Amino acid sequence: MLVQYKCPNCGSDMAFDSKSGTLACSSCGRQDNIETFPEENKIKEFSEEEINEYHCENCGAEIITDADTTATSCDFCGAPVVLADRLGGKLAPHEVIPFSINKEQAQQAFKQWCKNGRLSPEGFMTANRIKNITGMYIPFWLYDMNTKAKVRAQATKVRTYTRGDYIYTETSHYELMRDIDLHYSQVPVDASEKMDDELMDKLEPYHYKGLKDFKMPYLAGYVAEKYNFNSEELLPRIHEKITPYINSYIRSTMSGYTTVNHTSEQIDTKQKQSKYVLMPVWMVYYDFNNTVHTFAMNGQTGKVVGKPPISKWKVARWFFGMAGGILAAFKLFALIAGGPLW
């Protein structure tokens, strides 16, 4: 089932407007509050056997997508469409963070980010080679996790002091026991196999106060995809993600000792609950030196992540500039100290 939102005033296509947070018509200016927008009829659950072919209500053209797409636009007339039959049942998101940065703002923010690349080639820093910029809702799972840890360790404190002509070293030994209960709330992991996990992780943090109950009009005018991995399949990634924080917390409870050697650890991390949400991401494709570089921007905060090209000449200039600065500092120190200059 294909859903297109038509303006009740003029019949034009409506799309989500990130500035006003409404379903807006660009022709007559009508704006509808999405929170009070009428619910669509109950949507059937998506089946892998369904035909991935739809027809635009505006021009009648075929809209052909891959099996993961849940919102897109008509290639012929540009009308925003939502593939409602792929958003029902277990594929229905619980919540969504709507875009708060529009396309023009995203382009300007990306250009400014490029100008800050001190080691990037001069041509790249002009930021005038944006090949494409696409607003996408990326599927994420938010996890609430609990960790219970019982840790035993042997620790020492070493104290050195002088008495008379003698230097004494005193070592005190301790037996440490820790019984720890840690709770993690709404830890995000992207659930799309198309997205680079490292790139998506670096877009954090999102501000969860911006989460809204999911309604399909939020997707109108953007590309959206359904998840490829369920919450159970991504548990190894969430464990990998929070393990450094668990270890860091355990170490923080044993600070102040000279040495700490763990003798036993029992760490049990379990999922309390998870929910399926959509996060706003601007994908920026930038053409430079006949190579397309991919960057991502947090559609809520404007944070940009990616790996810009590096100018070897600028790196060399920076390195030798640093080396020259260090050499000058040594010479100045030698001059002040009355030593030789070389």
C-alpha cells in the first residue's frame, strides 16, 4: 500500500517540514500537526513475497524499490511516498526522532565543516562538489541493559619514606571485593546492513527528548529503511559497545592503589528491553578528484562525520612547522640558560 499525503486545500503533495515540525504543503503553505494527524488504517504485516513495485498517484509511474525501503520519492515527478505495508506489525517503529535540520541547512553546515579541514586539499575545502545529499531515516535499536559484576582482586599500596640515613619502602596488601549493579538506558545500535557501523556510531549522541511516537507523515519527503537485524541478532554488538564502560567503571572503584591484580570476575550482562526507532541522518556524497567520498550528518544536531582526503603537502608543512617550532624553543632555552646556540 502506497501512501501519499495530499493537501486538503490545493491538492498538492505534502511533506514533513523540519523547521515547523509539521506536515506542510509547499504550494499553499498549509501546515498540519502530525501529533494530531488522523491515524491511517491498520496496515498489514510485510511479507518477503510481496511485489516491490508501486504506482505513483500523481503521474502513474512505477516506483520500484528494494525490499528495505519504507519511504522514498517518485523518480519522475518527485512526489514523496511512504510504503505503508512495510511499516506494519513487527516492522512498525516504536518512535522516531524527526529531522530538525533541513536540506539547505545541512548543505551550509557541511560546507562550513569542510572549511575547518586544515589538512584537507584546498580544492576540497571549497565544498562546491556536493554530488548528492539525501535525508534518510536509519533504523536503530535502543537497548536498556543491566550488568551485575562480582570482582575480587589483590591490591597493594607502596609508600617510600626516609628516616635518618635510610630509605624505607613499605608495602601494604589488600583483598578487594566488589559487587556491582550497572544500568544502561537507551544505548543505540544501527540495524541497517547498508550503513557503515563506525560512521553511525560516531553520529552520537542523539537527544532522546526529541523522540516522538512514530507516525508515517514524519517520513514524507525523506528516504527511510526498515531494519535488517532484529534486537537479538545485534546483542553481540551492544555487548561489545558497553564492555569498555563496564571495565572502566570497575577500575574506577579500585583506584588509589599502586597495583591491582584481579583474581576472579563474574560479569553478567542482560537485555532488559529494546525498542525499534528511526534516527535522522543526512548522507552527503562529495565528488573530489574523480572519487566519491561519503559523509554523514546527524539530522538532529548537525554533527558531521567522515574521513576527508588529506593533503600530503599540508601534512608535511605542518610537521616541519612543528619541528621548526620545537627547534626554535630549544634555541631560545639555550640562549636564556647561557648555553651554546647550534
